[in-house]
Amino acid sequence: MKIESQLEKISSFQHLELLANQVVEGFISGMHKSPFHGFSAEFAEHKVYNVGESTRHIDWKLFAKTERLYTKRFEEETNLRCHLIIDNSSSMHYPKLKDSQPFYESKIGFSVLASAVLMNLLKKQRDAVGLSVFSDTYEYYAPEKGSDRHHRMVLYALESLLERPAPGKSTDTITFLHQIAEKMHRRSMIVLFTDMFQNENEAALFDALQHLKHNKHKVVLFHVVDAKTELNFDFDNGPRKFIDVETGESVSVFADNVKQEYEKEVENYFKKLQLSCAQNRIKYVPVNVGENFEKILITYLIEKQNFG
């Protein structure tokens, strides 16, 4: 690999990490103005030293500044284990971005940055994080850990999803959700980013999601959409050719002729998903690639508090 391309990868990786940190820091600084002020206590990276404890993990640099004894919190003391799952099928690489658009305005880019944001928050709270990526194959797996090295490895895996377009990749959600569920032995929060575009049996899909809940795991499903075109069908009335990015099938229509019926069908589909998730005790949260990440962070904090 050329030095130039290596530098580009490093720069891009740092860019993702920096963006995630900016989102989290902005969110934390704004919490005191919101009903979520009470969550600010969760961001402690140290705990007060108690007499009788081992002095091995005392933070002496912090003692020099504060003249108070604190110990660092480590992975084995983690309060939470969180496993992130990203659907990397072709439909998640929609919409196709122009050169001037930021990467997070596509569904996969939004999911990658949202995952990096959650990882940043988990790191601040000394919680453990893992990652699975699937499409028509099980592309990546990392178990839940909390070390800096592990975080960087997972961030690099997230970054790679932006560099590899996925032409013609379908979604075998059911198979891989079952496989992921089998890997989850310790109670965790499981966070899934997907656009729910799959031609699979709905009952079987929710069986797979229910499988993720075994061993009392908590499951949060972020349904990622591009609201402008996928929900509102915001196209002019000229003839349009719509292509399924996973199968290559196409249909030519005048958008205005189908807009009303399309939006009604989409609304019904969302309501059905929400109901099915509620019946299965899965937290269902639709998110738009044009939104900020506050909804995702607040959902995470509430679900963590209720995890117990």
C-alpha cells in the first residue's frame, strides 16, 4: 500500500473518531438544559478510593492535581456490555451521495457514525462494546471488550464500511441474527441498525429478533431511512425508473401517480413493525439520515437505565 493511501486511511479514521467525540461532547454539555440532566452522573471515568482497596489502580496523576485518591475503572468493572449490529446490504448504501455530501447522509454512513457515537459514549462510561456486520454473509464479528486497542480495532472496521460499496448485496437477516444470538453468552444490550429492507418471512424475522433477547438481553432496533425519498416519495412528476439495488429489478412510473398509495403502504408497514416490536418487547426507533444523533443517545441512556 502506498504511503499516501495509508495517510488517507489514518486521516479518515481520525475524522470518524473526532466527529463522534464532537457529537457526544455537544450532547453531554447540553444535558444540563434538558430533562436528562440526571444522566450526567453516568460519565465518571474514576471512582473514589476506599480504604482497604488495592492501591494498584490509583490514578496518581489525578491525585497530584486534586490531592484526592481515585482509582481508574477497568473493563472487568463494566456496568454494561453492548453489541452493535450493522446491516451492510446494498440498500443501506442509499442514497448515492454527491461529492459535496458528508458520508453520514447515506444510511450506511449514518449507521457508522451513530455506532461510533455510541462507542464513544460507552468508552467514557467504561462499558464494553462489540460489533457484528452482515449482508448476504457474516462480514465481521468482534466480541464485547473495553480496551483502547479494541475500540480502535472496531472503529477501523466501521471505517471500512464506508470505503467498500456493496453492489448487489442482498440481506440474509434471519440467518445472521440467529448466528449473532448464539454468540451472545453474557447479558448485553444489543443495538441493530438496519433499513428493514428484506423479502423474508416476517414471523421468521421476529423469531430471529426474539432469539437475540435470550438470556435476558435488551434489543434496540434503529430503523434507518432516508425520509425524503423513502417515506415522503419526494420526486417530481417526470417519468422515473426505480431500481432495486439488491436484485437489479426495475420499474418505470410517474411518481405522482403512485405517491399517495406508496406513502400509505409505507405508513402501514412502519405501524406494523412498531406493533410487532412492542409485542416482542423490542425497542423500535425509526431514525432519518437527515436528523442529528440526539434521539439515538437519549434512547441508549434510557434503555441503559432500564436495563438493570
